[in-house]
Amino acid sequence: MLPDLLSAHKAAFKDYTELRAQVNTTRQVALLAGNMVANAQSSTGGVSARVYRGGTFGFASGAEYTNESVKNVLAAAADNAAFMDAHVKKGLPPLPAAVQGKIALKTTPGDTISQSVLIDYVQALDSMITEKYKNLSSRTVVANCLGIEKLLAVSNGADSHFFQPRCLIYVFMTADTPDGVPVELFERFGGFGRFDALFTDPALLMKELDELYEALMKKREGVYSNAGLRKCVLHPDLAGILAHEAVGHTVEADIVQGGSVAAHNLNKQVASELVTMVDFAHTALGKPCPLPVYVDDEGVIAEDVMLIEKGILKNFMHSRESARHFGVKPQGNARAFTFSDEPLIRMRNTAILPGKDKLQDMIAGIDDGYYLVKTGNGQADTTGEFMFSVTMGYEIKNGKIGKAIRDTTISGVAFEMLKTVDMISDDMSWDCAGFCGKKQPMTVGMGGPALRCDVNIGGR
């Protein structure tokens, strides 16, 4: 656990200052067809300081965490801020103050488990997969753990001590179609928590792996989708990535200032009135978020941000600096991934809220469309235009699930597509397995219910 060497240096703060110590630890074990292809662990840490003067920041960091290094980094950041202020000459007032306080650890770092625990688990899981599923041409099992610990001291705002553990198991299955073309599906398990708490017995994953294998066997016999605008039901996995990639990034205030599609749509309708979307801080609908954030890296206590309310774009996500520019209150969206990164405006746990419909009713109302279940990856730009891969889906014929489909893509403009949403399921699921890439990686949660809407789908 990081010792607090920062508080003693707060007396030296003159301008607005953030002082942060951080350690990121990673572990990975991977088996490909039973052969170990990765077995690694690493730790990256140090201290950084950011000082604001006259409208510009000075930043400095160092890989040692000692009283001497803290003092040197703090002095370097102050010198950099003075240099930038003298040359840029923005002449802006100090950043507005945030709520004072001290946010203590919510999750305590435990004793480090042996790498052999990960190895034993993936080997046991791989053996079960080999024994049970006979029609696979290849398989991969991966264990991945990331722990992020931060200490923060700020000149005005909340000091904090934070630890976020995330541990995941990925299982990839590959089978060949009758004409010899390989098809693949994967599933991920886990989320927030320590490995030994999340994964106690590989046999506990077998029910979900049965479902993955069954889906792969259907995909192996799958057909190609028919290209065009189709009425589709998007599984929560796709609704989540849509909320994050195609909508969430467009309403980050720095991207708004850069000219995103959201810039001129505040307080305007951007979606069906059924759609409400929130960037949650740490608690959603009475339950913990998949990756809770209690205070950001500018010392702002984290609060939920209502992004879209009944189809109307209500708010952007902010840092202290962008919040002052727009004349609003920051709500804890400035985050940095490593000690040597400066905080950027980032999402935390972004989701569309559940509706009142049942999935079976959503499907029953479609004569000729698709139920799109899994996505591999995707991209979107500041116009809200997106393209996502679909790795598992099914035809809907006369209100019933039909044949599985081969890999395809969906595309469109998010705000226009969301205006066609006419049903939203009453359940919700979360995913926190990936990284958001915006100049630096970041752990995020995304989620939502199933959506029924009009989607451009690709064909053969």
C-alpha cells in the first residue's frame, strides 16, 4: 500500500496544485491450445504534479516515490507553469474551488497472490474446455488482472486514497464451418475485485461456456445477413458500446470544444423520448457500478452526470477547466491512467437506462430483422458516425428467432439512430472488460438494456 508522503508537501502549494502518487500493477497468463503463450507481471509507479497559473498548466512526473522526488516534481511543475504563463499570457483567474474533504479507501489492497494461482486456474479451465467441447479447432484462455492505486493531494478539493482492482477471464473458441472457414466467439468473466475473490472454481463458468459453445455451433452453420436498413434488437452489449463510443465521446467537453456533433445540440432532442443516458460515478440504480469512481484526479468528488434525459441532451462531461468555460459545476470526470499522465475528461460508467419492455415482445414485433448479440470492436468519430462489428446475431423472421448469422457490421449516426428507438427492455447488464483509448487508455464501465431501433447492417 502506498504510504502518504504527499500531505506534508501541501504547505508548499502556492497556485492551484494537484499532487498524485500512483502504482499500476498488471498480471497476465494466456494459454493457446493448451500451450502457455504469456506469463507476465509488471508494476509501474511514481509521482506527478500539475500546477495551474493564469490559464495554463505545468506538469512534471518522476518514477521514484520519495520525499525528495515529491519535492523535485512539485518544483518542476511550478517552474513549468510559470514558464507557460509567461509565454502564453492567457491571464485567466484561478480555477474554481471544489468541495473540500478526504476520501478514504473504499477497497483495500490485499496481499499479492502468487502468479501460480492464475496459472493453475487457466490450466484447469482449459482442461475442462478440452474435455467437454469436442468440435473446436482452437481455443484460448486468458487471465488478466489490473490494480490501480492512487494517492491524491490537492490545493482545493478532496484529497483521496483510491484502489481499483479489475480481474478478468477471457475464453475464445474457434470452430470451422462446413466449407472450412474458421469462425470465433469469445466470452469474458469477472470485473471489479481481486482474482481470488472473483474466481474460486473454474467449474462455476461452465454454464456460460455451454451457452458460448452452443452459439458457436449455430454460428458455424450461419447465413449472411442482408444488407440495408433493418429493424433490429440490439443486445445490451451493443447498447453499451453504442452509449460509450458513439454518444459518450461526443459529449466530453474537450471534444465538444473541438467541434463535436453535440456542440450545438445542448437542450435539443437527440434521441427517442424513451432514451435516458447517464454517466454514473459509483452507484447505479441502487447497486455498485462495475468500476466505481468516488473522486477524480483533480480532487472533484464524483457525481452522476445526466447526459440525455427523455431524448433531450442535457449535459456534457467536464474537467474543472472546461466546467468554468461552460459555466457549470464539474462532477468528477477528469481521470489519468498512469502516474505520468495528465488528467483528461473521461467517462466512468456510461449507460442507457432500462425501459419497460420485455425482450420477447421486442422480438415478436419484427417480421424481418435481426437480433444482434455480440460485438468485437468498433469506432466512432466526433460526428457521432459509428461502425461496429457484430460477431454473433440471429435472423428474426415473423417475430421469432431464426438462423444465426456470420460476422457483419452495423453503421450509422448515433443521434439519428437513437431517434428510431421504439422499445427498451426492462433489464440491464454491464461490461467493464475493455479500455477506452483517448490519448491514453482508461478503464471504463458501459452498459444498458436491449434496444429496438432501425440499423444499417452489412451483408456478404
